[in-house]
Amino acid sequence: MTLRLKAGLPSLPLETLKSLSLQRVITQLRSAKGMLQSWMKNHHGKQIHLVESIPVGLYQSSPMSRQSIADSWLHLLDKANSSVHIAAFYFTLRGADLESTDSSDSQGQKVFEHLKRLESKGVKLQIAVNAPQTSTKDTAELAATGAEVREVDLKAVTGGIVHTKLWVVDQKHFYLGSANMDWRSLSQVKEVGLAVEDCSCLAQDAFRIFGVYWSIGGANNGSLPPYWPARLSALSSSQNPLHLKFNGVPAQSAPPQISARGRSDDLATILTVISDAQKFIYISVMDYLPLSQYTEPLRFWPAIDSALRTAACTRGVQVRLMVSCWEHSPAAMFTFLQSLLVLNRPPLKCDIDIKIFTVPSTPEQMKILFARVNHAKYMVTDRVVYIGTSNWSENYFTQTAGVGLVVNQTGSEVGKGQQTLQSQAEELFLRDWRSQYASTLPADDVDICPHGQH
């Protein structure tokens, strides 16, 4: 399994790069080989779960077959004995934070109350949250009950934001995925994530991701230190992966990183997964845009797009891409997707299919802002599973901080009652792909997503 962090450092101006002494920063993020060797000893009992949030009203006739993200969070909090560390984009776990009275905020309320009770259990809670926060109600109340909160102004460092959604509990368990610390992410938005239990080697690496954010948040000038302390160095690398077993099925792992020498960043990981696929590539992502989405002037950014074209047209790999349609969908996305889809016509006949996933809404549900959307960000191939926190446009890979996890269980022998994470993710994707909520992308319709931005 591969755990990777991107920090967007290439986007910094040359003068800033010099002042931050990034070459020295990079050299400090080396693998701690001695510690790695001690953790290379296998331990059984590690558990990894694919978890999801399904919006109210979706798949009503089909019972949920996997643990919900809300339940996985509550379970992790119940297991906490000493510490909980959370890196988040923002905190709005209660409807009151948004002046909403919708009853579907109940799961977020439960999570919030569990967080408030940690102090009374003797559990330390530290939160690193993107700055500035649009709402500080949750973090202020948690701070009043004993939590330590640091706002992380990543914009001052890379021009981006902290888009990470990461939990580390007791440095033994962790969660990462698309769900924000938001009640809507638990009941009104479709999300996918991973919960990992009893795996201290990976959890301690995930904790080091948190430590980087915590360090930046503690710096008054919003800059990177000249040297990262050794305690934040990654514990393994893609060259020296940990060999683990999850649910009795072996997996490989390499840890978090911030553009450290010899390590791949999030984009490099995605491109590697695409190039490694032999039979199929299934992608579910909210936004897919080969552009610099949040900078002017717009720049064409073909890195992932070119990789998918190569996979389908050169290697004959089946590519299925599913994006979201909602009121914030960029209209340009569908034009780019049509340019990709046209490759499946004769004479090329590249095996590319694209669908648009729309979460239906009642009139009341439409009143809930920034909800009713498929917000998942994952990819599954015939070989691996990738779960991330980033949308697929340039700024998320050059300026914005996020995490991605790759699980490779290729060639594993699966016993009775066991299922690889790859097969679970494939099953989840195909359920959505074949559902009534997924429609085929038309080849030439310019008004594909009437709710989107134009």
C-alpha cells in the first residue's frame, strides 16, 4: 500500500524557493532505514475497510453493504486511548454552523459530540485546519473543551489550500478519503474513503503528514522551516515498501511524503497507476479538467489526460471515467471529456467510455448548499486501488496539499470469505456506473449538465 502526500512546491516563485532553502528541506525528508527494518516484520490483524457515504434517498432499494464513513469515524473515536490528530479543509459538523435545521445533520452531530468528549477520556485532540476558516464555530467550541487547533495558511507558502481529509488515532489507526469534516459529507454528499486499523507503521507515517501541517500552522510567518526535523521524515519509500497484511491479504506500502527525494508525489502516483494497468482503469472523480482551474490565464495541463489516451489507444486498456454533474461543475470539463470520448469512434476505436453521475434532489434538499453531489476521488484498475482527496485539475497537484493511498494486492491468494480491496472498489464503481444515476456522455451536446457553471 502506498501513502503519498503532495505539497505543491514547484509552483513557488524562484525567489521564494531560494529563501526557503528547499534543497535542504528535501534532503531532510529521507527514509529512516533503521526504523523501517524493525517495522518490516509482519503483523497479522491489520484491517483496512472501504467506507462510503451515500446521500439520503440514493439507492433506497439496496441496503448499504459497507460501513458508512460516519460509523467508521465513530468507531475510530471509540478506539482512541491517547490521541486523535485531524487534518482538515474545514469544520462544519453541525447544521447550526450553516444556519440549517435539516435533520440529516444528526450523524455530524454525533461525531462532534464524540470529539468534545475526548478530553474527559484523557485523549489529546489536535486539529490542523486550512486558513482562513469560513466558520469557526466547531473549532472554537472544541478548543474550549481542550482541543488544540492550528490554522494552516498554505496559501502563503504554495498559493494553495489544505484540501486534506486525514485522521490518525493513537498512531495506530487512520482514515483518509474524500469526506470533509462536514455533516453534509456524512448524509448529503456521496463520498469514498479508507479506514485502517491496527497498523502502527502506516499510521505513524500518516501522523508525520499531520506533523508537517502542524509545523506550518505553528509558524507565525507562514513559511517553511529551513530544515524539517527528523521526526517528520518519512519512514519508508516506494523503493523500500513495507510488506503488510490487511484482512489476511498481503499488501505493499510506501508512506507519506512532501516531494522528498526518491519519492513520488500524488500526481506521479496517479500516472504510475495508470501506466501499470493492463486490462482496465475505472475512475470516479468529481472534477476532471486538464486545465489550471483556479489561475489566470488558464493553462492547458494534459498530464493525466495524455496518460489515459495512451492507455486506451496504445495499450488497449479499457478506460471508464465517471464525473459529477451539479451546480458547481465547470462547463469546460464536459468539452474536454467529449474530446476524450471521440477517440472511441472509428477508425481508432479506443476503449474509452465516460458517464456523468447526478445525485437527484427534492425541492427541500436543493436548499442545502454544496450538497447532493458525488464527491468521491478514487481509481481502481485490474491491479491496484488509489484513494485520494484531490480533484483532477492542475492546481490540486501543483499548489494544494492532499493525500493519496495506493493498495496493491496483485497476485494475493484470497481465502474463503476474504475480498481484496481492489475487488471491493471495482464492485463499488460498477454499481454506480450501471445505476440510474449515471448517464452516458453525449458526443456533441453542449448543455450536458444544466446545473453546471457556464
